[in-house]
Amino acid sequence: MKKIINDRENVVEEMLQGMVAAHPEYVKRVEGYDVLVRKNSPVQDKVALVSGGGSGHEPSHGGFVGKGMLDGAVAGEVFTSPTPDQVYEAIKAVDGGAGVLLVIKNYTGDIMNFEMAAEMAAAEGILVENVVVNDDVAVENSTYTTGRRGIAGTVLIHKLAGAAAEKGLELKEVKRVADKVVKNVRSMGMSLTPCIVPAAGKPSFEIGEDEMEVGLGIHGEPGTHKESIKSADEIADQLLEKILDDMEVKEDEEVAVMVNGLGGTPLMELYIVNREVHKKLGEQGIKVYKTLVGNFMTSLEMAGASISVLKLDDELKELLDGEADTPAFKQL
Amino acid sequence: MKKIINDRENVVEEMLQGMVAAHPEYVKRVEGYDVLVRKNSPVQDKVALVSGGGSGHEPSHGGFVGKGMLDGAVAGEVFTSPTPDQVYEAIKAVDGGAGVLLVIKNYTGDIMNFEMAAEMAAAEGILVENVVVNDDVAVENSTYTTGRRGIAGTVLIHKLAGAAAEKGLELKEVKRVADKVVKNVRSMGMSLTPCIVPAAGKPSFEIGEDEMEVGLGIHGEPGTHKESIKSADEIADQLLEKILDDMEVKEDEEVAVMVNGLGGTPLMELYIVNREVHKKLGEQGIKVYKTLVGNFMTSLEMAGASISVLKLDDELKELLDGEADTPAFKQL
């Protein structure tokens, strides 16, 4: 296991300390918990957004805490749902009186623990709503999920619902926006390599020297199948076709595109994928309004990529363009 | 060779097309050349910055083209200096009458080709100055270099000299700032894995399953030595000690820190390194004014990290804080 770590049982704690040391102008730690919140939390009378999940997906989610995106992020152990008490502390730390929206990726453990935390918070009189992200079109049900999984599209919920909250919309409206983004976004990924959870010390799955795994989840859960490595264009076409088959996007309509790296793939390769995504969308007359290329939702050092497509309307375009200022995503 | 590419001889061209497709609001291509320039180039009466070098270091340098950083970036073949005619086209495309500063990493090929381009441009009456970055404290002289190599610290030259140009300073002053940053910045890196240049198809060097290479360059050139993998803290201490030994930073002075990933290392590990860097600097009474953690100057999919430390004064702090708006680095 080749990793730059100290104690493999302590990576989350040390990472959080490193994040707070790096970004004190953005985040602070909720003392005693694996929770990062905005430095100026709670923001009075603004709806607050909390997300989180297992660690190992950095910059998700702590990297997106800041103006225009999240108010709080809860870091579970690597690829492990955070416990309800951690989520509960995040909710309490960020609520400024206007309520809290929980952005939950569709994994059984996450849903159970975030919902339990929501009940605890509601019992204290905090308004809480949630949205469940299930953007992955690869498979119905999977190792850790009933229904579709939540993957990189989650970051677009953070961005757009975060912008809605920043604009001063009330909780029900922010939830409406988040639900609309969930309804409009689809993603699918592939990988060339597994990754190694530090505490486990061995690869999450096996894959041949000339194989790729198509449709896998962000924890290395099996996808649709293994096949021999294709060209970047063939990979892009394959993922995009499955995504568009599941969406209603017509000619002249506008979308946002995210080409996301899983942690171990060079930016060069992501741009080569993006080239084909734009080409194919262009051939179908679908207009790309904005493109994000980079590592947004990773799986430790896994080599691979996912594509997300978000169908836009005027409201979503305005929110997508909203100012954001977080460690990992900024927009002037 | 597991890569998401098409034709391995055509990766730079396809990457550039993917970058322009992704970021039309920031960059445009100089037609017929592997050069990206600001969309609104040339900016009249502003000193323009041009950098570049071999590809494979993304987001360097094309990702830093935009307000407050570079005006143009020249992309050579992977790990290969761009030819003088490419650099010359970049200079012509960005000169807005106030002259052009070339930011060159200290590799023999880069220096020769950038200087030849500068002569060609000077012959056309364009004011050109250059700055040579040699921040790597690992080794004197190396495979491709006489003297010290230029590595991740180069991005700080882009940021600070870019801010100076944006403020309206004249060419000589922008060069003075760039030279000051070069004088004040030191870096050193290590890696756990080699990387594979697509056209070569095989790893750039060999390294054992429990070994790391210390002090290597961003093209996998040998460093000081191989040794068995150490803990993140020991790695951070080792790099930082060598860096600080080469700088004059005293108690209560301020620095900027960049913990840079080489392409295949998860952000989690970079933050764990950053934790120790802050701890050690703190113990010495050195104050960290700003921290950057992420992939700024990569070596394709190489797993590894470098640390850069920049000694600050009031002028450099103001420039570091200046607004930047580029695909890969933004600051509000």
C-alpha cells in the first residue's frame, strides 16, 4: 500500500486538521466532531446546507464549505457513513434560524444516519428538510444502495441549492431547487484501477491490466461490467449515451457538463474526455452552457472518470452562475 | 499502459481542444499553434505574462491563463520543451504594447527555446523580459538542467507577477516582482510511483513496492535518493527541512505554503502533509499567511507531492491576495 499517511486508522482526523490549517479563512471545526462548518457559522436567517458521507471523496464534501455552497460537511470514516450524532452536531452548528437542508447521497447508511440526525434536530425545534441524490444511471440497486447511487452530480446540488440559499430563499424553496437539480442531473463513471482504503490495506476490487470497470460506484462497488480498455472517445460515448438515454434533453436545450476525475487520473485525460463529450452533444444540437473539469468527487487514488450532465432552465442557469467561494470551488 | 486517451501521439492536441471546449469564457487557441491565450487578448497597455513548457503538468500552464495570472501558455509535447515558433506566436498574440514577461522553468531546452522566441519578438519591436524559475532545492544540475530545476513554485510566480501586471505595473517592475518571488520561493518533492509518457508507453523510472524517490523532478528525473516509504510526517519534515535550510526565514516572518500533488495522490494525503508542515513551521515561529493545497504542477499520473515555501513581505502579500480568475485558480 503506497500512501502518504501516518497512522492508517487516523487518516480522517489528520486530514481534517490539515484542512482547517490550510483554510482557516473558510472553515472551522466543530470541536470534538468530524464536522467542518463555515468560519462565520451560523449565518443568521439564511437556510444552511449540510452534506457529507464517508471520507475518501475529497474535495467532497469539506472542500465545498463556504459562501454559495455548503454550510457544513460531515466526514465519516473512509467510505463509511457518518454517525447520526456527527450529523446532528453539524445541523446545530449551522442553523441560523431559517432551517437546514441535508444533501444526502443515496446510500442506505447515509440515509439512515442523516434522517436520524434530522429527527434529533427537529425534536429541538430546528427546521430540517432533505434531498436524496441518485444521479448514477449505471445500475439500479448496488452493494450499498437501494435504487440509484449518488455520485459526482451531488456537487451540482451543493452549487445550485447553495446559491439558492445564499439568495435568501426559504427552506421549502431551497429544497425545491435541490429536488429540481436532482431530477435534472445524471452521471456515470468508469475506472481503470481500484483504490485502497487505508484501514483495509488492499485494493477494493481486482481488475486486469487491459481492463476497465464500467459504471462502478465511488466506493469501487461493481458497475455494469468489465471490458477491455477502450479509447477516450469510446469511453465518453458509452457513458454519455447511457446518461442521455435516461434524460429528456432535446435539441437546442442547454446543459452543464462535469467531467470528474476519480483521484488518480491526470487532468490531461479529463480534458480529452471533455473534448468528445462536447463533440457528441454538439452533434445532437445540445448546447453546453458551462463545463467543469477536475477532481470534484473522488475515490481516493482511483484512476477513472465520471461524466455528469445537468439539464438547465433559466432558474438553474442563474444559480449555476452565482458567486461561490469555497476552498475547492470558486466562482467570481 | 492504463490511460484514458485516443491516439497516444495526439494527446496534446486533443487536450487543448478539450480545454478550449471547457473554458471558452477564459481562453482561446492561437490558430495553428499549441498556444492558449486569454479570450480578450491582447489586453491593451497591460504587461502580458507567457509561460509554458512540456505538457503533462496540467493544470500548468494553460489552466492558469486568465485575469491576474497568465496571458498565454505554450504547450510542448509531453515533457518536451515547446519550439521557439510556438513561444513566438504566444508572445505576438498577447502583447498589448506594454511588453511581455516570459516565465521559464529552468530546463535547458525551455531556456534555449524561450530565449530564441524572445529574440524573434524583440526583432519585431516587442519588449520582452524573462524570469527563470529554479525553486527546487533537491539537486544542483540534473538530467535536463544546469543549476536547480523549476517546479511547483512556478505557479506562485504566475500568481504574484500576474497580479503585478494586472495592477498596471510596467514591464521592468513586473520582472522585479517575478525575480523577487523566484528569490524567495523554495520547493522540494517526492514520489511513490513513476508516470508513463503516452508516446513512450512505459514508466519513466523503476521504484520498489516499499520505496519512495526523494527530490525527483517533475519529469521523473532522479532526485537525491530512493529510500523506504516513510510516514507522511517524516516525509513533510524531510522536505521542509531541506527547503528551510536553503532560505532565510526567521521567527515571526510570514510565508505562503503550497502543498502540491503530482497528479495521482489523493487530496486527503496532501492535507495530511499540510498538517505537519503547519505544525513544524509553527514550532519554529514562522507564520503561514496563506496555504494552497491541490494539484498545481503535476507529472501526469505520478503519485507524490511537493512542498513549496514562499517568504513574504508586504508587497508580496498584497499581490498574493490579488483577484485571480482562471480555469484552475480563482481568488475572489
